[in-house]
Amino acid sequence: MDQFEKPPITDPSFAQQVQKLHQLTVYGRWLFCLFLWLTLAPICLWSLREEIVLWRQYFTWVAVRYGLFYHPFSTIGLAFCIGMTAAVLVWQSRNILMGLPHQEQQRLEKQVCRIRQQGSSHPLWKWICQ
């Protein structure tokens, strides 16, 4: 069986639940990116405020390089925000263009089975099974 080939799912409600779980995963990843941009990025930019004033007056790439070099925590924080956003974008684009890989589909199916097995005590029960 090919990596991107999907096995047939006979239960339509099960397939719908797997799709709901995938949608929740997508929303969760974008919410995490939004959380990063609303919390971590402003803190990093705030610590770069003197550098940003300098960049606005005399913008050169050398000034940007040294500003980021001498503020490593801000640089790492902003790189993490940009990296997570790019990763989610590439992941979702791959899923849209090529479909879910077989391993990802199996992981979602197993998770739906665990949610069904645990019942209403599972935190995702009301989002997936109702």
C-alpha cells in the first residue's frame, strides 16, 4: 500500500469523527501560532525597541544583524514564532495538496478509537463524538 493511499473506512460516522479530529488538530496548531505571536513576539520586540528605533533612522542589514546578534533571546523567540508559523503553513499545505499521509490517517483513527473507548470522560468526546 502506498504511503498516501487511504484504506477504505466502512463506517461513515467514524470517518466523520476522524475528519473532526483533524480539523481540531489544524485549529489547535493555528491557535498555538496565534498564542506565540500574541505573547512571545511582543516581548521579543519590546526588548529590541532601541534597535528598532535605530533601524528606522538608519536601516542597514549590518545594523539588523548586530541588533539580533546582541539580543539572542529576542532573536530565538522571533525565530521560533516564524518557524512555527512556517511549519504549520507547510504542514497544512501538504495535507491540502497531497492529502493526509497514511501514518497520519492511522494515528487519527487510533486516537478516535481511544476517544470512543474512554467515552464521555475524555476531554475531546463532546467535540468529536457528538
